[in-house]
Amino acid sequence: MGEAVLESPGTAEPPAEEEEAAQSPLQRSKLIRKRLNDAWCKEWTVLDKQMYSASKKCKLNNIETWPVDAVSIFRDEKHHLLLGSVKAACEIEEVNRSLGVRVTVVVTMSDDEWKRWGERSDYEEYYKSLGVVNLRYGGWDKILRPGEEYDAKKAEYKERWQKVCRDLDAVEAPGQKTILFHCFAGLNRSTSALCAFMILRKGLSAEEAVERMIRVRAGQWYWRDRQYFIEGLVETSEAQGL
């Protein structure tokens, strides 16, 4: 943290309109991106370092080489929210054991048609055998620059996050729901959905939701070249008055 800068006696307070402009949705999005970049490598936990070392041996087309990476992001009386990659989604028993939880719902944000080596051949049967509800959503993320397709992708995910929240509301479970959000790598689709749930159902602002992620997993380069996720979260936050 830098040193405080003392004002000279003649320095006036910034105009109100400038303060408001600094909190515009676009500026909020830029500040979140800056916060993510600042945390990269500088605020890594022991787990981040372990995962980074393990990633050097990983192969994208063989998830058997991946570590089980589920982490706890948020917890209250009603919900315990976890984040992980497809590896965690394939090893629910290990997630339960390592975190001392019982996953009751898996939110899959990557309903991809093709599987990698080491994935479950039948997710439906696997989750059914464990008494786990699996909510699956399609959709791909991609690198985009501002424009028509960029705006369409942002709108697509904002709508999908609303559906995820409604579907989770409808899941009946005694006591606390322990929910694992995952996509392929646990970087973009699942992370944004988890943040959106914290905004829409827990009353956190976009900044607060992202900060929850950073505290636990600063070693993930979230939404790199996918600013539409961040803008979508900020717009969702603004719509909630947060």
C-alpha cells in the first residue's frame, strides 16, 4: 500500500460529478480488472502455489493429471458455495473429504459435447449415486473485443445467471445447500456464475463478490481478455442497487 498523499491547503474537494463518474459501471469494471491484476502472484495462498506447481504437469486433454482444486468461497446458514474445475466435478467424494463437506448440488457451466480423458462417462448416473443434484448449462466463453458480439455475449451470461439462481432456489435440500460451481478450468464461466449468485442472492456488490474470490484463489487469472464477464457482473450489481 502506498503512502498517503497530503493535500495542500488550497486543494479543493473534487466536484460531485467527478466522484460519481469514478463510480460509473465502466470505471467499476476497470477497477475490478486492476484489482485482479494486482492480486496476481502478489497475494497467492499456499494452495495457489501448490496448484501452480501442479499445473506444469497438467495436460488439457487429460484431466487425470489435474489436482482436485475445489475451494470454499462463501458460507452462511443457507448456502456453502464452492468453486472448482471439471476435475473437482469428477471427484465429489474427494471434495467432500478434503473440505469436510457434503456437496448437494453441482452447477455445471460447461455442458460440452466432447469429453477429455479422465472424465466421467455418465455424469447423471454418477451424481444420482451420490444423491447430488446436477444443474447443467451450455454456453462457451471466448476472447472478444467491444462490439455487437461482445454485447450479445454479455447479455447471454447475464440472462443465464438469473436462470441459475432461479433453478438453485427451486432445489429442495434439508438444511444448508453445499453447491459446487464448475466449468472446465474454473476460471470464467463458473466463476462469474458464482459471483452473480453472491450478488443476486447474498446482497454483495460486484467488488465484494470478486474480493471473496481473490481472498481464496488469487492465483487464478479470472476473465482474462473477457471483460464482458466483469461488465456483466457490475451491471447485475447496479441493477440490484449494489
